[in-house]
Amino acid sequence: MGIMERRKRIVILGNSLILGTLGESLRRCGQFELTALVPQLPEARELEALKPDAVFFDLEAPRSEMVFSLLESHPRLLFLGISPDSNVVKMWAGRQLRELSTQGLLEVIDEQLKNLQLESDIKG
């Protein structure tokens, strides 16, 4: 990574097994700055202060409505809601909603990592 580049900031809200596994996988790849907020979800202003690029959360968790209020006020932020029981990931980017399987999410992450590596190879 170049001097001016920064790692993408990802916030993981919750402590479900799938979120923990996802967080550990992202941490191991080294391309992301991760903050896990467990067991209690923060207030909206606390989350905003972290300035994340993406927020992963459990769709089934209480207070997930707080995440949706952030979606309204921060349309550029990427939100990924994961339903541990149904193998479904809902991704909000701006006002667009896309539904994926967890395998589809892994493919999106893998594609992004390849793009980052390609950019790094071109610059380096």
C-alpha cells in the first residue's frame, strides 16, 4: 500500500458466530482496519465517529433499526446485513439493495481483494 492510501475501515456490529468468523477472515487478510463492537450496539453518533467504509451487522439482532437510520443519513456508507439462520446477506449501497448468499459475499470480498492487489502491483 502506498503512503497516502489507507486501509478500508470496517465495523462489525454483533457477536454471532458468522460475524466472528467473517471478522477473523478479514483481519487475517490484512487489507482492512476492523473494529468489532460487541455485545451492545453503539449509539448512532458513536458509530459515526469511527468513520467506517462498511458496516457488517446481524439482520436478526435487536436494535438493527439503528443501522437503518444510519443508512438514511449516510447514503455513501456500505451496509451488509447478515442473517445467520438463512445464509442471506443483504447489501445496501446508497439506496440500492442487493441480496446475496454468504458464498456470494465471499466472492465479492475476494474480487475486491484481487482489485486491491492489482492496484498495488500497478503502483508498486
